[in-house]
Amino acid sequence: MQWISKGNILIIGLGLMGGSYARALSRLGYHVTAIDTRRESIDYALANGLIREGSDTVSPELAEKADAVIFGLYPKRLVEWLRENQRLFRPGTRLTDVTGVKTAVVHEIQKLLREDLEFIAAHPMAGREVYGVENSDDGIFHGANYIVTPTEKNTPEAVEWCADLGRILGFRKVSVLSPEEHDRMIAFVSQLTHCIAVSLMTSSDDRHLVDYTGDSFRDLTRIARINDGMWSELFLMNRGPLLEQMDLFLKEFTELREMIAAEDAEGLRAKMRLSTERRAWFDV
């Protein structure tokens, strides 16, 4: 299926991300269906025009009709779902996902998958501090990054197909990384930042701080309002790369502390100049 045609797209898992995909693809004219264990999610998506059909149980009919499938499930559940239900898909169906870790997921799926199906993984670098289809918003894709993570088992056609999905959804930049490169990168730019935000919020139990904080604190801790089920799973499934980045951060933070303790003004200013220089890379 080419994305320029209006094919049947099945979304499995109608959370924030799955719901946002459904919203965007339905708006673009695709026939979008969905499976989600929460009946309330299916009812909301139907009532608001995000999907044409939906089921709160595994539906052989919806699976068999799909030209493409997008999985909006947590990583472990994604693997389990495919192991249990891949028999339902027609030969040639292309599968992709939205999960935030890849090495522990992609290779396992490609190992268990039927040879007449192809799974090409992707990670939309977008989100909000809320979850559920009720909070879905395809505007989160605009200006954001999208990463395709193929392996040697993927065909060039499937890689391009997956990249095209990111483009039609409105992502600003589409990149291609191996699952291992992706997980090293994501450990720094996403998982470490969430760890820092969580640690900052759990460092003090003073409820009166809310009366004194400014924008810098709010900006830094925005992501501390966190989905504990999803993020704990992501942290643990990518613990090797994440621990490496946490150790590097601890080293930098300790150096900064020692400069302050030693009243090393020149060292502090040099560190801040380097920080300012590197932050400018992101001002695009």
C-alpha cells in the first residue's frame, strides 16, 4: 500500500499517541479502525470521528481487512500481542509502532514474526503530559521529529513506507537510525531528562513552593507529571544506555557542585559558556 492511496489502517492501542495517529489519518481521508481494551476509548473515537470501526476485543475481521497496522501499545504488550495474534493478518501486511525503546523490542518481534509480514519500527518524538485518546491531538506532530529504526531484515520499500508515514503526519524531520543507535540517543534526550525532572520533584515536599516558583522551574519539571506504568517499563528495558547517561550526568553535576564549593567563578563561567553554545544547536 502506498500512502497516497486511502487504504485501511488499523490502530491497536488508542492512547494519546494511537489516538493522535487516528485523528491525523482520518482527517487525511484514510479508513481508520481500532482495537483497544477500553470500551470507553473506542466509543470516544467513534463519536468524535477518529475511527470508522472499533472493537474492545481482538477482532479477526478488523485485522484481516487492514492494509497496515500501527501499534500504540507498551513495548512488552506489543510483543505479546503479536505472538498471540499475528495469524490474523493477511500476507503482505506492514506493521509499525510508536514505542520509545527499540533494541529490546524490534529484534524479538522480527524473530517471531511470520515471513510474509514485515515489521518496521518507528518512534514519533512527540507527546504531552496527559494520556488517553480523549487528550489526543495530531498538532503535537507538527515541528516534531520522527525516527525510523530498521534492521537488515527490513526491505528498502518498507523503510521508505514508514518514513512516508512520518511525512504525511506532519513531522518536521524524519531520520533513520538503527535500534541500537536510537536507544543510545533516546537515553540522553528523553529518558535522562525525565529522570532529572522526577528527581527534582521528589527532592522536596514543601507544598508552598508553588507560591514562589517562576517559569524556569515549571519548564524544567513539565515532564515530571509522568505516566509511571509506561516510563518505568521504558527505563528498565533501556537500562544499559540510560545508566551510562545517568553516570555522565552525575559526573557533570558533581563537577559543577565542586566548582561552587571552591568558589571557582572562572570554571563556572566556562561551563555556562559551553552550555549556552550547545543549547544554541537546538534553536531551529
